[in-house]
Amino acid sequence: MIHENTYKAVDFSGAKGLIFLGKDILVYRRDTKTSKFPGCLDTIGGGREGNETPFETFSREAREEVGLTITEDDIHFSCSFTSFDDPRMISFFFVTKPLEFVKSDIQFGNEGSEWLMMTPEEFVNRPDGIERQQKRVRDYLEGRLGHE
């Protein structure tokens, strides 16, 4: 399922999501300089810039954070949800199809201290994950997203 506003210039705050490389997802550890969730594991994504569409935000964040180019054809799923940071806004959650990148394609950006590959199930059970991101991934795995 792809949300109807995924590729439209709508009002939203940000986009996060899962980038699948085979059966694993790519996550990163937030650096200790940030005030939000320092040292925790997080999914790829971030805040909207300018008049980006939700997809453009997710795609840009993937390039900035891990050096991967995500295309529209790479998206398997997207949905909107109430933003955690501003409940008056919505945010978007994306899931890619399994992509053909290899580990050497990953070019870690200047956010965070390391990137890791793990199954989505491992991510949701990690004690060092961001709880709200873990919940979103768990809800996706259990088929509870896209009906909001």
C-alpha cells in the first residue's frame, strides 16, 4: 500500500522508514551530541525541508545519512501518522522493497556514530532502540499500519 499523498506536496513534518537490504534493515546509532535520543538506534529519515514531498524527504535523508539513492520504484509501503513532535502535524513512514545495494554502497553521513544491519524483529527487541520507532516497525510487521 502506498499512501495517496506520498508523492504530493502536502503539509507534514517528516519521514522515517525501513530500508531493506535483503532480509535486513539498515539502522544507525544516533550520536551523543544530539539532544534527542543520544546513543540510541534509529531508523533512516528526518524532518522535511522546504516544499519537499514525503517521498522526497525520505529519499534525501537516505542519501544524507547512508549515501543510498532511493527511487519511487523502490517503495513498497508508505503511510501517515500523527507526528510525535507536533501532534497537529502528520509524518510519514516508508518501507522499501529489498534493494540490491551491498554494504560497500553505504556511505555513512555525518549524523550518528555507526550504521548496523539487522532484522526488523531484532530492531524492535533491542534495548537501545528508540521506543516509538520500534513501535512503528512492530506495527508494520503485524499489519497494523495504513489504517489510520
